[in-house]
Amino acid sequence: MLELSILGFLHEEPLHGYELKARIQALNGHIRPVSDGALYPAITRLVKAGSVEQHTEPGSGAAARRVLSLTDAGRTALMDRLREPKDVEISDGQRFFTLLAFLRFLPDPAAQAAVLRRRKAFLDTPSSFFHRDGEPMRAEEAPDPFRQGMLRIARATTAEERAWLDETIAALEGRA
């Protein structure tokens, strides 16, 4: 997801490493902090792959700044990632939010809708944090108020996400 975030933010505009890190941290929030030890090796991989290029500009102080920008190969890589996200990018909520942050760059509304339909199909599969006799446990069946809370919050969030997905898919397909 780090590479997707790098490609997505650089699609918007060239950035230096500190700005890029700040944007990624804002997107991820406190849940998944971004360390320099993860960010800069990811940038290096993307530079070696030809997806990102870097050049040095004079800094506002004495130090020069390394500015990163997306190449044509990087734009292609971004579109490929957006068009065909990995299963975990559909099923993991935080990863899906990262995907959503950049899905607008995919120029084809039908392709955007296809990604959203995959998420909807995932949400339509019965699931739970807890199980009884091999079946997903409902909030009303949970043995304590804390697990009930987890399940109720998840149910409400999922219901709202399903409604948004239905509306957005319809709009993308011209049915709204």
C-alpha cells in the first residue's frame, strides 16, 4: 500500500520526500505510521523500476531537496494497480480506503464501478469477529456488551458502506 500511496500522491504533483511522507501519514492516520526506513526504500524501488524519477532542487535553507515525480511508467503502474487491486486491498478496510483515495485517477467509470462491485461482494459475504458452531455470531448473540459493541459498530459501518457503494456504482453506471 505504501507504493500505491507514493504513486497516487505523485500523480497529483511532484513532491519532496518530507511532503510525501506527511501526506501518506495523514491518509493512514495513527493506525499505520510511515517510517523513513519503509518510505525511502520503497521510493528507491520505484525509482529503480522507472516509475518515479528524482531530481535535486535548492532548498529554502542551505540543504538541497530531492523532488520526486511520476514517470509515464509510473502512471501506467498506478492505473494497473487501481484497475486490478489485490484481494487484500479489497478486503482490508484501511487498504481499501487507500485505494479509494486514488480511484478517481482511473479514467474509466466502468472500471471504477468494477472495483467497487468487488468490495460490495466482499461485504455481502457473511462474516464476524466471532463464531459459534462455525457460523458468524450476530451482535445479539454476543456474551458481553463489549463484543456486542464491536459487532453493532461493524454492522452499522458495513450498512453505511453498502449504501454508499450502491449509490456510487449506480452513478458510475449512469443509473442514478
